[in-house]
Amino acid sequence: MKRSDLSHTIRETLKRLPHPYEAHYGIIQPPPPEHGVSVIQAMKALDNAQGALGKIDAIATQMKDPYIVSRILTRREAVSSTSIEGTQSTLDELLSVEETGGDDAKDAARQVGNYAVALDDFIPLAAKDGYDVFTIDLLKSLHRAVMKDDPDYQDVPGELRTRVVWIGGGGNIAYSSLNPPPPDEVPACLAQTVDYLRNEGMQQMTQGFITRMAIAHAHFEAVHPFRDGNGRVGRLLLPLMMAAEKHVPLYLSPYIEAKKGAYYASLEDAQQRLDWQPIIIFMAEAVTGTVEELMKTRSALAELSELWRSRRKFRKGSAAARALDELPHYPVLTAKRLGELLEISPPQAHQAIAQLEEAGILAERTGYSRNRVYAANDALNIINRPFGEQPILPDESEPDDAAKASPKWP
């Protein structure tokens, strides 16, 4: 960490690190600002993001599912957020593990699944409790949830670090880009993050929501309260803040993963120089880009549904027809899962699946005679496309071949 990269205010906070790193200094980040911060350069991006949030919130009020393909979006978020930290799994693996029980799942798939479950558990809590949800215990619980199955994690999941950590440098602190505070300063610094997250100070009047989201995220990452897993917890806080603010939660990690260079650069500007505008602009553009991607996905899935229904005449109210409404949420499923979703008997579920297979909508992927898993590959290809790419609908001139084709994982 070069002192020349740090602003005067940040240099004033430096504190010598404990042995064996006493030749280096950690940054005791100032509390997140409650006063108004300059957003002159960010105004256009913020206006676009506010419009995007308003569009999604308006759509959600008219929908049965206010989270808009919520289950799959949380799973895609989990895959992207853990991928940013180097844990590689795929949406396909995650969905398959959830359907089969995952006893033989790889560690990576299990970790991604834990992240998705954390979203399932904590988003409703934030929506119910608002900003009161944010406590140090919550942050510890989030960390415990996402790190409990990481075989390489050397501390106790959910416990604040007692060791020196640094960001960047390839394992050598001499080449780090940022040294977070010494371990004995972590509790006090994290308490400042939580105070800001609770939105009880002047920031509720002097700062807009997306500005607060950017500042809170950057401050948490600067504190780096855990030995590892800070990025995952920090990105979990973003949809939690949206839920606490009574917005539809958006899942920004696919956007962040696609633009990692700009993301890390904007964090450095905030953490090294207290220049908040780059991270505010990035966060605003992430919101707008995510909403645009979501709208494309919704439109493509609606068009796909019409294509599916044109492949054969489904009896109105039949299990097969009703299953089409569930496939965007469960594009990988078993007969047991379909039976639970539709509240039908096993024979009815199998009959519905057979009809969907005949129509080229579902394809069996295990080759087993029992415990079979089926995939709606057309839907998976739309949902799991690389961020920013246009959705590709199947070529209806050969529907059976389109359905049998393997999903194109990024």
C-alpha cells in the first residue's frame, strides 16, 4: 500500500500493524459520512437508476411474484458473487444440487447454495424489519451462512478476524493495494458501518438511497471484518438494503462480475481517497444495467412461454399447462418437485412431464431410470446468458433439437 495513493485524511488514520507486520500500517477508516457528499458527476447516473428502480417497483405491484423470477435471480446472484471471489460453480450445478439433495455435491456448489439460501432467509427479514435488521449479529450471521462449508476457511465462520489481512498484493503485504484496520480496531470500525446501515443519522436527509448503498458497501469492504468472505457478505448487503428501503431487491453481482475492473477501481477511490463519486456512479449504473437485463429476461421468458404453448394444445388448467408457469422459477426439477409445486399426485406429475418432453420443453438429463432430473434448457439459456448479451429464443423450425441441446453455460 503506497502512502502516495492515499489522501491526507486517510494518511492521518494510519496505525502500525501488530507483529509480524509492524513495518506496515493499516487504515482506520473514518466513519461513513452523514453529511451530503458531492454527486455532481453522478447526477445523470443517479437519475437513470432512480427511474429504473421506479419502473421495477411499479411492475412488482402488479405481479403475483413481486421479486420477478426471484428464485432464479437469487441463484444467479449466488453464482456470480462467489465467482468474483474465485469459487467456481455454475447455475446448472446449483439447481441440480437443490433438486437431488446434494449429498455428493462439490464444495464449490455447496458454498454457492449457501449464498442462495442466505438470500432466501434474510431478504424477507429485511423487508419486514426495515433498517432495524442491520446489526453486528446480522453481519456475523451472513458470514456464517456463506462460509460454513468453505473447507479452506481457517477461522470460525461468523467470528470477527483476529489477524492482519490485506487486499491485493498476491499474498505479499508489501504489494497490497489496501491494508484494512488492525484486528483490535475492527469491532469499533464495524460498529460505525452498522450505525450507518441503520440509517438513523443525518444521511437519511442528506443522501439519496443509491448514494447510501454505495458508501455503506465501500466502508464495509474497507473494514474487512472477516479473514475471508468479506466480498460475499458486502454484496449480500446490497439487496438487503433495497428490501429494507421497501424496493424490490435487485441482484447486482452479475453486473459487478462483468465489470470487475471498474468495480475495484471505484472501491479504491473511496477507500484510499474518500472520493465517493466513482463508487456512487458504479452503483447507479449497476442498478440501471441490472434492471435493463431483468426486463430483457422477462420479455424473452414471456415470448418463450408463448412459443412453448404453441408447440402443442395443452388442456386449460391441466398439470402440464400449469407447469409452464413454474419453469422460469424451476428450470431444473424432478417429478417430486413438480408435484409439490402444483399439489398433484406423482402419476399426474409424471404425466405432465411426459407431455412436456413430447413438446420438446423438458429434457431428461441423468439417463437414470429413477430420481430423474429434467431441464427446460430453452429457459436456462435465456436466464444464464452472459451479462449484457441478448437473449436467444429457440428456433421453432426444429423445436425438438432446440430442447435437447445442452445449455450454453458462460
